[in-house]
Amino acid sequence: MHALDKLKRKGAEILATEDGRFTPVVFSFATLLTFGQLGGILLALFGISPAGVLNLTKEGLMNFEAWRLVTFSFSTFAPEGTAVSRAPLLAALMLYAFCLVAVFSGGIASELKLGWRRTLGLIVTIMLMQAALTIVVFAGGGASGFDSAFSPVGIALGLLCFAQMVEFERNDPRGEAELDFRLVVTAFLVLTVCVSSAFHPPFKPMLAGLVAGPVVAIALFAANRKVERVRVERKGYGEVGSLLYADEMELLTVEEVRKRTDELLAQIATGGIESLDEEQRRFLSKASRRLRDVRHGGE
């Protein structure tokens, strides 16, 4: 199949999957987030706190309870006892709402771009980085430290940031409304975290998520772009960001490749291999591979 035909097929696949493909990682995390957040809030109203099992705690770390590094990312503020003030629970509900909107708004677009494996890797990396930042920054205890940390913010913000970078790269006017919506969600999510942390100390460890999410998202975006470039260089065609690329060699017919190769071989015969510049040598190397593939029944 010619490179142009492959590019057309690739473009059709992208358009076909933008709307209809299922995103299992995002929906699974949204389900865990709903059970963890709403379940924790409802149980707190009855004086039952799941924080002792789900949240990242100093005692849990000392007992090597490794699951807390994961579960604290979909846990919520749920203090022990029945004396629960309305303000923290209201803040927890607002955080859940903004995080859920962020996960669906940014997560679906991110998973469509990355696939489920790399999306899962993104989420796990944010979890671990957020846990590490929480332990390092807020390990002092007291008013500036933490006894029980919870934060779905890092993952929600990371997915949202990655989707925004993808949309910025596309520069498609049709996506401006969705991009504006994501920017508004980002602003409200960050504002809610900062205000909640300022007025209620148990919310302070969530600040680590404001760093971990965007940092991991930016790093993955850059790494994903590098992988796409390498793949295009190896295959001669493919997708880099929102653009489809094809190497010059892949756009030429076999007859054109042979004609150009014969001209370069004639130049070598008269002036030696030193008469070829760097670009001509690269062309000759690629042409030999292309013609070898043709002889072996390739494209």
C-alpha cells in the first residue's frame, strides 16, 4: 500500500474513533472516584470514616500499607466522629464535582490520544508522584503537616492538562468551545483546592496534586511526541501530534526512486562517493531499502 493511501486510512481511523471509542481507564477511575468520594461523605454523616483504610496516613506508611499510595487518590475528607461541620463537607462535594467533570472532560480526550495503557501509566505515575510530594512536603505534622492525606486533584488536573495541550496543538476552531470549558474547569478546580486548603488544614495535602498532575502530563506529552517522531522516522510515515507526516521516499513511485537512484549511481561512477552530499547519501540509503522491499514482495 502506498504511503498516501496509508495516510488517508490513518486520517479516517482518527476521525472514526474520536466519537465512538470506549475509554475503560477513565470510566473505571470515575467509578472509583464516585464510590470513594460520595461514599466517604455519606459515611461521614453517620459517624463512620473510611479514611482509616483509604487515606494516606503516617501510621499506614510506618506499617508498610502500600495500597494507600493508590487509594488516597480517590478518597475524600471523612473525619472520625459525628461532629462534622458543613463547610468541609461542602468543599469535599465541590471538589468531587469539579474532579469528576475534569476526568470526563480531559480524560476521554487523553485516553483517545494515548490509548488505555499509557493513560493508565499516566494515572499511576501521578498517584505515586503526588504521594511522594505529600510525604516530603507535608511530613512535618502539626498545622503544616498531615495526619491523613487524600487528593483526587492530581489525576483530574493531569488528565485535564494533557487534553488541553492536545487541543492547543490541533488549533481547530471547532474545539475552541470545549477548550474554553476545560480552562474554566481548571480554574475553578485550582481555586477550590487553594481556598479549601487555606481555611481547613486537612485539605492542605491536596496542594501536592496541583504540582504532580501538570508536571506528569507535560512530561508525558513531550515523551509521546518524541515516540511519534521516532516511529515516523522508522516507518517513513505516521502521525506526529495532530499532523500526518510522510517521508519524501514514501511519496515517490518505484519508477521515480529507480530513476533518481540511477542518477546518483552515475554521479558516483564519475566523481566518487565523495561527490554526494549528506542528503543524497540519505536518499540512496533509503532508496536501497525501498527497492529491496519491492524485490521481496513489499510495497
